[in-house]
Amino acid sequence: MFNIVVDRECGCFRRSGMSNNISVDSKDEALTKSLEMKNHMNDKFCGKHGFSVQEDGNNFVITMGAPVAQQSSGGCCGGGCGTH
């Protein structure tokens, strides 16, 4: 049994009708479902947070972090380093 866990439920998640702590039979199904959830959350939620998936044993944990726009800074730290 594999589990999909959202580690912190933000307001958008609670209002979305999505489920937390989902159990599935196969690792492939858990990975696919967790990536679909993460993509939906990044695409459809308010954008205050970005979400990523990490494998932890039999769990696929969806974690909340910086907004997606800040996560993909093209290799720069975003602090105006001026190295390009």
C-alpha cells in the first residue's frame, strides 16, 4: 500500500474538495496521482505557494513551498547577483 499525503493543507486545498491521505495499491499509481495533484495545485490554486512531490518510503508527500514563479528562477538565486 502506498500513500499520498499533503503535509500542510492551505486554504485553497481545503476549499478544493481534494482528498488528503489517499491510499493506493501500486507505487506507479501513487506517483502518477501525486504528480497530477501537484500540477493541479500549482496551476489552479491562488499562487501564494508552490507545491512539490517527494518520495518518502511508501509515501508520496506533497509539500508546500515558495510560489512556483520564485522556484523557477533560471538558475539564479533571485537576489540580483548580476552573474549573467
